[in-house]
Amino acid sequence: MNREEFTTFVAGTIEDLVQLAEGKCGEKLSRKVAFRWLGGSHPVVTEHIVEHIVDRVFVDDEHIFPCVDIGVCDIFEDGTLLIIGTVAGYPPRPFGQNWTGRAGPFVRIVGAPFLNKMAGKKDAWSPDKPLAYITPDMPVRR
């Protein structure tokens, strides 16, 4: 997969993440998003988010980081959705299926702070605190 194709894939993933969050909270959400990598002192990015993600995950046409937890983590007072991401420590490899069975590196998550706020509960999350989240695509093991 080349960089242009991966960029299109990332843009579609962001919309998919918003739709997933809508399904979990039962409400229509804004398409205004911000993004932040977890860990360290990464800034919140509000512009060129797709390119920001591509720059971190895409290495070349034959290599991407294969496991990236990503999803809506929080919602700001103005309705902006905070999408967070974290790249697992696996070496880059060709684009393929991730461990959930979905195409590409993105393991979709929905953050507990977002779900709690949508349920009317106060949840003051900060990047200095652990993040609780659900992984809706986790395979069922028996």
C-alpha cells in the first residue's frame, strides 16, 4: 500500500471511529476532532490530523506499524472529539489484517472518559492518568 492509499485509509478510519462512538453512546456527534498520541508529552493536534497519523504509522510502501490502538477518548465542552492513539512495539511489516481481524493496523477503541461524559457523569481524564477503554472488535474466545 502506498502513502496516498494509506492516507485515504486513515481518513476513512477517523470517520469510522466517530461512527463507532456514536453507536456506543446513541447520539449524533460532531465531526470536529482533535488528536493526541498517548505517552510522553505529545501535544493535542487540531489540524492535519490524518497526515500526523500517517507520518507516525507509515514507513514505506511495504512497511507500516501493524498495531495502533486508536479511538474517541474524550469530548470537550465545545463538542470536539478527542481521538487518541498509541503505537504498539511491534516492528513494521506490510499492510494486512490486525489481531482483531480488521484490515490495517488500527485496533478501534472507545474511551471510558467519553462514555462516562455521554452518560452524564463527570470524568476528568488527563494524559497523566491511565486510560480505561473498551475494544469492541475483540474476538470472542471460548
